Amino acid sequence: MALEMRGACERCAAPLDQNGLAYICSYECSYCGPCTRMLSHVCASCSGELVRRPTRV
């Protein structure tokens, strides 16, 4: 089972590079760093914890 690596922040629509810094919750909602900090690492959609998304090689 692979994570869905979404290409844009769910809050501000900023592009998210596949190998760049991004954050994700357990439902695969994706956020950029500034939005994650603004949300205090809590997903705006499901209230889950936002953690750093793994990078692909």
C-alpha cells in the first residue's frame, strides 16, 4: 500500500515537490510547511496529527 503523494497543499494550493518538505495526516491530507505550522501540526480536515511526509527516491 503506497501513500498518495498529492501535488498541492490542501489549504493554500502551493505546489508540493515529491521530494520536498511536506506534511501528511493518516488520511493522506497534504500540507506545505507554512500551513502546517499555522495549523499547529493538526489537520484541518480530520483533526489528525500532521507529520513529515516521506520522500521518494
